[in-house]
Amino acid sequence: MASFIFSKLTSPSKPITPSKPRIEIEEENDSDAKKTPIVNVDDNDDDVEEVVEEVGDDDVEEVGGECFDDFCDKQNSKDDDLNESCPCVGQLFDSLDEAEMFYRDYGRRVGFEMIIRTTHRRVKSKRICLRLYICRKGGRIVTKSLDEEKDVHKKKRNMDSIGRTHCLARMYAVHREKLKKWEVTSVYLKHNHTMISKDEVLFMQRPRNITPVIRQLIITLNKSGIGPSKTLNVLGELTGGLENIGFGNQDVRNVLRDIRHYVFDSSDALEGLALLRELKRNSQGEFFYKVDVDEENRVRAMMWVDPRSVNAYKNFGDVVVFDSTYRTNRYCMPFVPFTGVNHHYQSILFGFVLIRDETEESYLWVFKSWLEAMGNVAPQTIITDQDIAIGNAIAEVLPNTSHLYCTWHIGTKFGEKLSHLYANHDHFKEDFNSCIYKSLTVAQFKDRWEALVEKYDLMNHSWLQDMYSVRHKWVCVYTKLHFTTGMTTTSRSESMNSFFDEFVNASTGLKEFIENSQKALEKQYLREREADYETKNKERSKITSSSSESHAASIYTKEMFRRFQHELKESGAYVVIERERNPIYKHYESYKTTVQEEYRKHYVLFVTENGNLTCVCRKFESSGMLCRHIIRYLYKMQWSEIPQQCITLRWTIEGNKRVGALQHKRPKIGNFLESQPARYSTLCKAFQDLAARGSCSIARYNYLMSVIEKESNFIENFPNESGEKRAREEEDDAHEVGDDDDDENFNDLRNPILSQTKGRKKERVKKVKRLFAEMDVCLKELEEEKEAEAEEEEEEEEGHTREELVAIFENYIKELQELDEEEDEEEKKKM
């Protein structure tokens, strides 16, 4: 690339004669400093201001050895091209970057590092009109202060410095308005220090000349989840080695940092809104989005729903999981994905929301907006955390939807709320779990609960009584009365949070978050298409030769057939016995023969006169898949196929076409060929095929190289390029003028503020952790006390007695309960 640029540079025989007043800058040299006349600057009715870019104050080192004059003498006999590529007065460049790259590459060939010393800008336009490049060893000679008392407050890193030798090598570049070129007006090439050898040039400070194509490639790799180190490895493979890249790992990080700062400093919210408008325009208005702002016009909430999500909701929107614990973005805004499952039991997204806070007002806006996007069709069941604000919002917006709590989150509170019962009663945990998780009927649960409360004196336990009042939202015997596709927790939504970690991070802004959410959605639907292919084109592996299994293999998707096979395999251990028969229904019982009679569970089956099957386990009603008890009954009755009323269409091969075929075409984001990296990638693919054919013989190779050399000059000065660019800009302006929102215009939309986290304060968390640590020590001592009593040790134990330990433990429990009460009061005040 450097040799190509050098070939394009011309050195005029006569430098341009200055015709404007000259500007003089007094260099900060030693006592023998001179005023160096620089150049003429076209004033163009603007004053010029000076911006000095300091090179740093470092110690000066004594140097000796070979200097530039000796270096040139040796090179003159070996390298005749060196002088041709040296900077000279009157040399012209198309841009300042081109001039800087030329001088930097020249320095690397000769053996010195170049830095920017001074920059001049015009006062009105703020455009650069002059720049001074000097050797890195130039600049003022300032020794470090030895006064430790004065320097003790200066928080500077202890870094090695490059010794300054007051080298005067430099090059001035001035912008000529009339020529629209950059001209070299003053050059000094002699150095007063040892030059860096060719073998050591690799370790000099990197030039950091990252081309626009490479810059965009770095950004693209970062969006794909590839970090700076791996990005550098990829670039090394493309350029033939890390030493040929021209920049380092920190430079890659700086590119990504600058992009983030640019997006943040410019209006991130407006950029995100513009992207949403573009997605809606490219999808013929099917893409849905909505923005809520506060009184300062800052983003308070933002929702977007892809047309594919709307179509998927029509097929699989019977059960929705809602979770707002994900906060990985720049503004710490809770990210709320509406999640469900498709016919392959894969997670599927029904929409995205970013909200500022987790108040009832915010959730009301979320559910109303999402319901609007889904055509005002509410789900049958929604699963969330036990949150008062969410519960109130669902009760108002989705009154006919069954609202269930995540059983896992409630289960995690058992150890905290019931720890004193676990410690004092050995059989409490077994009795409690048997009541909550193993009750088959509502009547059985109520009987066991009453016995549990009476046995352990829990009438005054406020938390347990509160949980019992909402038992229909989390106890298994109640939740299985609703269709949940087999889900009882929000883990499906939380797994989506980890899925999104691949696409977003803590510095992701609104615009980037929306872009990456669309990529995540695309990856998700691609996975569904792959599962569709596997289901339709691969034959199932069967475990029996029964006709019912063959029938299940022909109707269910691959994953759901695997689940059916599991129930079929387990059904072999059960027997079904008829207990009662009458004109209305038949009563059967099923139990496991491998279990002793006193431990057997008897599952009751009812078969109505019209053929409907019901089992007390309620697996079919809650998940849509047959339980092992019904499968055993069908085997007993010698059914060759699964009855039609026992097949849930959402789990079949055609499950995603119940309402309409799922569309996998995503809305376009921008014009692909409008991006330079996109054009670069397309051309590279085309040239790879051309290079493969051209490398087959010497004749083809020589012909192809001659064509490339011939066409390079034509491409360099391509005609009508500026007119095409102006037409494209006018077309973009027309799009911007004609684009509007259906509901609102947010022309001055502002970025959101940082969201406050919800939950315990930090000091409270520390106190709770301390209490639990002390409780663990107390429990260990109690266990040791029990062991000592069991072994009937006669020796007197040291430390606390059992009674004292129990008293200490109860005090810890009281402190935790007080913390919980304080937290509940704070939540009520917020509500």
C-alpha cells in the first residue's frame, strides 16, 4: 500500500512560490534557537489559531554512534530510491492523512518515529490549515523534578520515557485552498541521534494508520462477539503475520472506544429512533415500536416488536414468560424480553422492552404497548417473578390471563425464611416438600398443609401465611390446572439473558442494542429452521416396535417425540386396573409395580363416554403431552394410534403453521452496497474467483496483472463519482424528510438517564452476608454438639452449650426478619 501511494506522489520541479503573508512560529529550542519561517497560509478572510500538541517532557539521554548523515552515505550506494521517496519542498498530497502516512512511512524506512508537534486551525471554520511533524526525539529538554514533596500529589504512572535529543528534523504541510491540495513547504531531514535499525523498526511506536475498511472490519468483528485480541489474530492471518498489521491490541480497543464515545456524545436515543423508523419503513409498516419519554423528553421506555415475533405469537403465544432482571447496557435499564417456546421446545421471542425503572406505572405501559403490538390478543398464561408492581399491572391489563409465579425464585426463599425450622426440626424439610411438591390433588394439599401448620405451630408465621394466600400462583397442584407448556419458572427468560450476553455488553447503547437484538432474533429463527429441517428430513430412532410409537414419530417434532419416548419407556413399569364403570365414565387406577405397596402412588384415570381421557397428574392439561399413565392405558386398550383428542397441535411438525407460516425474512437495515466494507467484501469474493482462474498458468497470470495495472489508474480517477455521491445524498435527504412517525415526532429525543437498581442496598446486603456467615458457624457448632451427645461423651465440652447456641441462632433469625420487615415497608412506600 505504501509503495502504491509513493508511486502516485509527484515532486514538482519548481516549488509553488508563496504569495501570501508568512507566519512565523518560534520553536522552543535551546539558547541558539532561531525563528524559522514556515509557509504562506491562505487567510481566506479567516484568522488562524494555533493548537500545540505537546510531545511530553522526558529526560534527555546522551546519544552517539551513527547519525542520519552517515546513514544516508551508506544508503546512497545501496538504495538509489531513498532520495526519490524523501519529503521535499513543493510536494503535493490530496489529503492531510496522505501526507502524514507518507512522512510516517518515510520515518520507518529511515529509522525514526514521527509525531505531530503543532496544528493550526482556522478560527471560523475550525478546519486544519497547517500541521508540523517532527522527530519523536525532538522537543524541549526538561529534566524531572527531584522535589519529592511537590511531586507527591501528582498521580502519574511510573513509565519509561524516550530520551529527547532536541532533534530538529521536521516537515510542514499546509493546505492550499485554491489547489485543494496539501503542500510540503518546509523540510529538515538531518537527525542528531542514532537511527533505529531495520530489524528494530517493528518495535517502534505503531503508526496507528487504520484504514476505513480495516476500521469497519474491527467494528464488524466486535459486533459478532469477537474481542480485540482475537480481532488482532484475524487481521494477522489476513496480512500474513502480526508484524504486518501496523497497529496493536490497544489501537483496536481505542477504535471501539472512539465508536462508543461518538455514539454516546451524539444523540444515542435519536440514532436508535432512526433505526427503528428504518426497520418499520423497510418492513412496509409491519415492524412495531413505541417510545415513552419523561417531561425532559428523555427516553423512559422503548419497545420494539419484529414482524416475525408477531407471527410467532399467533402460533405459540399461549404461554409467555416475563423477566426484568437483565441490565447489561450502558444505561443499566432493565431489559424485558417476552419469551415463549415453539414446537421444538426452543425459546422464542415475542418482543423487546427497555424500561427505566420497575414501577407499576412502567409495567402498565409495557403490557399495554405489547398487547397493542399483538393485536390485543392476550396469552393464556404468563409466568413472572413474585413482584407486586408486575402483579398489579397484569391484573389491570391482562385480567383474563392466568398469572403464575416462578416456583424456583420462591423456593430459594425457603432457606432464608424457614432456616430456624430446618435447624430445629429434622423432618420439617421432608414434610414441607411433600406438601408443596408431591400432593396430587387440591384436597390432599390442604390436608397436608393443615397438618404441617399444626405439627410445627406455624399459625403465626406471617411469611408462610402470606404465601398460602397466593398458593394458586405457585403451588404445583394449582399451577398444573393451567396450560404452561410444562414451564413453572422464568428460567426460559433468564436463559435468554445469557443468550444475549453474546451480543451486548455493559457499554452497549440504544442503537447498538436494537441492532444486536435483531441479530439475536435472526440467530434464533435460523436455529428453528434448522430444527424444522432435522424433523422433516431425518427418520426417528425408535425404542419399541409399537404402532403408537411409529404414529408419534410421524406427527411430533424431533424434540417432542423424544419426550414422548421417555414417557413411553417409563409407562412399562405401570399397570392400569379398572375400578368402576358406569354409563357416564370409567374409573381406572395406575401405579408402579416396582415400588413397595406402602409407598405406591395411585394415579386415577377417568374415561368419559365421548373418549376424553383425564389423569390426576394433569400432565396433558398443563404441558400438552401425554403422561405415562394414559400411554399405559392406551396400550392396555390396544390403541394403534394416539387419539386425535390427545394430540396438541402446537407440538406437531406443522405446529408453526396453525395460524400462518412463520416468516423468516427479516427487515433490512440500510442498503448493503452503501457501506464501503460491504463493497470491499463483495469485490474480494469476486477477485478470489478471478485469482483462482488467473493463477492456473503463467500466461493467465501475466495477462491478469497487466489488466489490473492498466485499470488501476482509471479507477484512481474515476469519472462522475462526485455527481453520484451528490445524488445519493439528495436521495437520503428525501427519505429523511418524508419519514415520520404515525403517532409522535421525537425530533429532540434525549438519551435516558442511568437507571437505579431495585433491591437491597449495599450496606444491607453486607449485613445479611455477615449474619449468614455467623449462622453457618453456629450451625456447625450445633452439629458438633449433636454428634457429641450421640457418642455420649463424658468429657465436658468447651464453648457454648446447646441452649446458648440455639438462643444465638434465634437472635440471628430475628435480625433477618427485622431486615425483611424494613424492606417490605420500603417497597410499600415506593408503591
